[in-house]
Amino acid sequence: MDNKLICPWARKDPLLRRYHDERWGRKVKDDQELFALLELECLSVGLSWRLILSKEELLRSAFDSFDPMLCSQEGDDKVEQLLALKGMIHHRKKIESVFHNARCFLLIVKEYGSFLPYLEQIAGERKDNHLTAEDRLPTVSKESVLLSKDMKRRGFLYLGPVILYSYLQAVGLVDDHLLSCPFHGIE
């Protein structure tokens, strides 16, 4: 595949390239994976996405595969255990927020039957920005601002409009692959 056609951010790093080619922008419907990607985004606040991807296996293992039901039941003992774990992101409030956000997430699942209908109600159906090589990759949208406000109102932590825009890209509700990218339009 011609590397010049791929989205620029994924061209030089094999880890980012694999994420771009295999996952980014693909529609996610499974609640556990929706929660996992949400929390990976939250954990990335102030860090690089590449770092999160490099620690993803560890993070998934540490947080019980981001099963929201299991995470919602965790408390201080688990926080202390994770703070002592080698390779972990050692930020107490971020770790606590995963467990807190799991409880908020489950309330939405209870209300809507699944998390995706909630997301689509606010963010809408899949949006394609029809980006060209000259366009700058967006970092925020009116939908991510609305989603951030609503999720903060519901008690979620570490979820601003920029993180939520990245999340909408990750779960396939926004297609920001360049028009020239072979992965543009793939759901």
C-alpha cells in the first residue's frame, strides 16, 4: 500500500500505523469495547496516544479488560494495587476515574439499553469530514462539545471535548481518514 496515501499521523510509527489500519474509525458497537476505548482516551489526558497504545495490553489486563461491571465494583484496594503495578500510569485520580466512569457508563447502558444509542443521540450517525491532504485534522466538534457537557452532567471524569472528539473518531462515529486513504469510508 502506498504510504503517501495513508493519513500522515500514521505513516512513520508501526504501532500508530497498525492502529490506523486495523481499528481507527471502525464502528464499535460492543459496550465493553466502547467503555475500553473511552477509558483509554481518558487515561491519555496529558500523554501521547502512542504511549497509551504501547501500554494497552497492560492497561486492559490491569482494568479487567475494561469490563464496566467489574470496574464499577472496584475501590481503594484495587487503586493501591494498580499504583504499585510496574508500567502502569501512576496517576491516582485517573485510576479512580476508570472505576467512577464505569458506574456512570452502566447508568447510561441501563437507560438506553446500550451505550451506542446514547452516543448516536448526541453525536448523530457517522460523520465524514471529507478531509484532503491540505486539511488539518479536527480536534473538536459541536457534537464533542455537547457530548462532553452531557457526560460531565452525568458525572464522568476526564472527558473534555477534545478527548471526546478523539473518542468519536476511534469508535467510528467520525471518519477523518483522508479521502486518499484506502481506509476512508470503511466502517
